[in-house]
Amino acid sequence: MFSTVGSKQEAEKLSGSLSIPISNIVLVDDFSLTTAEWIRTGTIFPLDVVFNGSRKKVYAHGSEHLSAFGSYIHIQCHEAPEIPSGAASSFILSIDRFAAASPAFLAPAILALLSTHASEPFNICSHTVTMAAYKGSASDDVHSLIIVPEASRTVRIDPAGQLFDPRKSYILIGGCSELGVRITEWMVHHGARHIFLTSRRGPRGLTRTDNLYVQSMCSAGVQVEVIAADAIDRAKTAAVLAQAKEAGPIGGIFVMTIVLRDSKFTNLTQQSFDDVYQSKVAVLDTLLSCIDPAAIDFMLLFSTIGSVFGNAGQAAYCASQL
């Protein structure tokens, strides 16, 4: 929780009522500039909730810093707010009427909203009621309760259901390829903001077109890192995991490594078989020695239907995929 106020007295009052550390409350005149500086210098992620309490006509202060799950709450003033095109989930709220109707509900409602965003970003089932209808407790089938005065109205609510958490990082091992870049683009469209692609060749495994896609995503504010690392090497795998954790908790890992040494079985050498087999099995063993699968949301292993039906000249490939 981060807040900006106009005076020391306001800071002390806010700190006491919401139990916010005084270090998280900054005296500023321009909220948007302070937030941008704070994000740039601190190791934090996009904001989940932005309250615009300035009562100014300018509506968009802070909205550009919202996460994919964020909500923008504009404090109502006499002039109609200017809602920017493509604004995030937005609410207009008359804070005076809200507080006057029942001041005791104000702090708990804000804390409930913030804690819900922090604890359950994938499944927020909010229930909006008017102050007159509020009975003092939330229904059992909702995770958060937004209490609003009857004069307030919801301007726009973005659809929920993002597949990936923008606060977390995702790793595509063996992902420095056209397939890896296309999967990355798809992930970005579904909420991911920190993606790491690795392979033994690293950036050299990308075509000019792949690089254009990566540059486009980076220019849109997405972190896409292309790393040269042998996934069988435990030290290098651990280094990739550590780098990803700096961007955010690891949400998921795609294991996409592949080596092809196609040959008739009668001509297959042990070394050729091992090169292909280890590209899957040894990589997975190394990965499991570096991370606890239970600590992440998913680990997706890429395979082939050929491992079931077989394919001429690919005995090693089918064995490793299976």
C-alpha cells in the first residue's frame, strides 16, 4: 500500500486509521510524477488499486501504472471526469457521501479490497452493493465487497480471467525459437509481463522476424529476456531461476528443449542417443534439482505424439519425448 497526501497531518491520520507505515506515505503535489519515480527506483510491480483523490478533472493520473488486474477509483468532483480510451476497470466514487453514510466502514472496505488483490489475483469475485443495502457482512460467495453510495456508478469493468499473473515471472526453457516467441506473444496477450527465454544458443537462435516481435513486446513495457544457458548445467539453470525471481515469483516453467539426431536405429551410436535423450530427461532432472514444482503454478513439458506411435529414424527422439 502506497499513498500520497498533501500534509503531515493527513499522513499521520492515514497511517493510524489504515495501519500504513509512515514511510509509505509521501507528501506530494503531483501524484502521477511521484508514482512514476517510485516505480522506476523501487523493485515493485504495477499497482493493483489506484485511488484518485485529488478531485481534479484530470482522470488518468496513475491509471498507466495499473496491473492487468487493477482497478481505478476516481473520487467524484463537480466536473465530469475525462475517462481515457482503453481505461482499466474504473469506478467513480463520492468519498464524502461514502464516509458520511458510515465512516466506520471506510477503512475496512479499503483494506478488504487491497488484501483481495494481493492474495487472490486469479479469482476475484467482487460484489457491489449500495450503502443502503449493506447489512454489515459480505456474502459467502464473494471474495471482496465494494460498498458504494447510491449516486455512484460503475463506468467500465474489464473482463476477468487472465491466464497469467503480471506480478510473476515465467520461463521458457528451450524457448529461443519461433515457437517460443509466438508462445511469449500469446502469454503477453493473457497477462504475462515478465518472460525469460533460454536455449544453448540464446539470442542467436532467433530470426530477424522473432527479434521484431520481441522488440515490439519490450516497447510495450513487457520484460522479455533472451538468455544463452545450457539447461543441463545446474549452475546455469540456477542462475536463470535467480534472474527470473528478481523480476517476480516464478509462476510457471515451459520445458521446450529439443535435440535431433535422426538416424536408422541400426546406425544409431550411443553418443547420438544420449545427446537427444538428455535434451529432455537430463534437463528435467536438472530443473527438479533446482526448484520445487509445488512452489510454482505449473510446469508444462512439451512432447510429441510420435512418442506413442513412433516415427522412422527417430527412436532416440521418441524415447526422450516419452
